[in-house]
Amino acid sequence: MHADDRDLHRRLVRAAPARLRIWLEKRRAALFHLRRRPAPPPGHPFRDTDLGGRVRARAGAGLFRRALKPAPHGVDPCGAGAATGRRALLGAAAGAMLAAPAAQAQDWPTRPLRLVVPFAPGGSSDVLARLIQPGLGAALGQPVVVENRSGAGSMLGTEYVARSPADGYTLLLADLPYTIVPALQSRMPYDVEKDLVPVAMVGAAPLLVFAHPSLPARDAAEFAALAKARPGHYTFGSGGVGAASHLMGELFQSATGTQITHVPYRGGGPAIQDLAAGNLHTVFVTIASAAPQLTSGQIRALGVMANERLRSHPDIPTFREQGIDLVAEHWWGLLAPRGTPEPVIRRIAEAMPGILAAPELGPRLEALAVIPRSDGPGPFGQRIAEDLVRWREVVRARGIAVQ
């Protein structure tokens, strides 16, 4: 091969799918074999067929339809004229390679999709996935199967999607911990900034501080005053070191200049139960995580970390109303393996506003205090980037480390 042909071939092989790489290597071997053979003598059957025609005979009739001029008498058909045939071969392979994803995206989807939840069934992510499951399937014209793959603080399910084929048939329902885990782990089985791409947001829910009714504070500001007066005396529970409920408590301490003792649990559920039993003073979670205990009066809300009050609970004041400059949300969104065709991502993103606007979905989301958000890949990606920076700074400033 000429130098420019070799360079083009290398670039094609690196970018091509596996089956096309095998095909290209076979063609390269055929070209190399023919290049080393001497030119046939005059009158030989191959004499009037150039390299492109000979490769065409080997590759199968109809693969290349462009007729090439016969080699003049005395001219080596494997010489300068052969370069044209090689370029035609590589050019056709490149065109097929570039056209394949577009054709694939145009036909997508042709089979059911998997929506992976990196947490156990019953949690807020699982509930939200099953709420959007029917609408997503109807919008795409194929069933959507929710698949729970929990473990390692959401890393097992996330890695599974990151390593899945980038064909649009496997999606991840990520949430806030997707941007927290990288700040806590020095080594991860995937790269959050390279292995997955944002598709669309699904919703967001502001965080609240909940307290046991015995706590002598009516709101978050009064609780901060109590905590300042007795550093280390009051407690807050979380779903574990590095959990969102843990970092929200750390944010509260930074914003109010307080010192509250952290009590980690194996999951947010046990922490809420201990708060209701009076074994904790506070927890920092969403309403979706504490709705039964809040409704029954076993716990009460001191404030919401949002710019405005919740429509479902207008009696809960915001932190900013109480003089505490703290806004934080727990969000959910769809991610896909990097390399997923752009038309596929665009189709899912464009379908999300209609899915979230379904009349039957609104009341159920409002009951969980989840605000529908259908931000596309651009705004959603920006949010992820900002949160990655934010939580790295919080972890570093507060000296948080996973044991």
C-alpha cells in the first residue's frame, strides 16, 4: 500500500465495528498478496483486468460497480493504477461504515429497551422508573423493561450500562449520587465524564430537613441556633457515608456554621425509622423518602432547600425564607453509553416532555414532591458537570472519606 492508503486504512480499522474490521483485514491481505505477485505476461486472462477488477472478483460480483479502465500493455496492474482501486475499496468501506449508524438509528427501535436502575426495588429511583416506563414505551413503540442492578453504591448498575453496546437499547436512570460517587472513590470501573452521555432529565425533588417532634425547634433556623449553642450534641442520620443524605447534612453545617454529629446507616430507610422512633434528631432527605412518616405525624419538616415552597406542602418554609442560603435538589435523568447514535438520543429527549405531561402522571409525581424536568442533553450535561465540581469541593472541604 502507498503511505496515504495505509494511513486511511489504519483510521478505518480503528473506527470500524468488529465485523467490518475483519472484512477490511481480509481485503488488506488480498491486496498485499496481489501486490507481491509479478505482472502477468501479455495474453494472460488477468492481463486486461486491473487490481480493482481482481478484488471485485474475489469480493463478489456487484460489491463495486464502478468500471475501471483496463491496464495498458506493459503497465504493472499492481502499480500506480492499483492505488485507484485501493482507494475505491477503502472509500467504499468508509462510506458503508458511516452509513451504518444512520441506517441503524432510522430503524430504531426494533426490540424492547432496558431501563437500568442502579438501586434495589422500592426506592425513589425504582418508583420513578416505573412511573415513566409505560409512557416511554408508548412513545418509542417498543416495550421498556425496568431492570434493577444494585450494589456498590450504584456503581454496579452504572458500570453495566457503561459497558453495554451503544445501540440505544440500554439506558440508565441515574440520580444525584452519580455525581457524588466520583468525589468519594479514587478508582472507579467507569469514567462518568467519558463512558456515558446525557439524554434527558426526568425530574428533581428538593431536599428537606426532617426532625423528631420532640426537638424544640419549629424551623431550620431555630434548629441551627440550637446546634450552635451545643456543638456536637444534636445528630443527623444518613443512608451511609457519602450518601446524598450525608452530604446534605454536611452542606447544612457549612451554611449555618454548626457542628452536628453524623450517624450513618445501611440505607436511608433505617435512618428514617430511627428518626420516627426518636433515636435521631434530624435527617436530610426528600419527601419521597419520608412521606409515610410525615403524613402520620411521626416526623415533621423544618424547611425545604428550594427557591419556592412546594405546591404539595405549602406550609413548609424554604431555607432562604429563614435566612439560610442553601438550595439543593435530588435529580433523576436518563443516560446512555457513549457512542449511542445522535438521532436515538434526540428521539428520546424529544419524547420526554410529552411523557412527563401525561395527565395520569402529574398527581403521582406531585405526591412525591418530584418536579417534572425534561431538560435535553445540553442542559442536563451542564448540570452534571456543575454537580461533579460541587461535590468534589464539599468532600474535600469537609474531609469526607469512605472507610
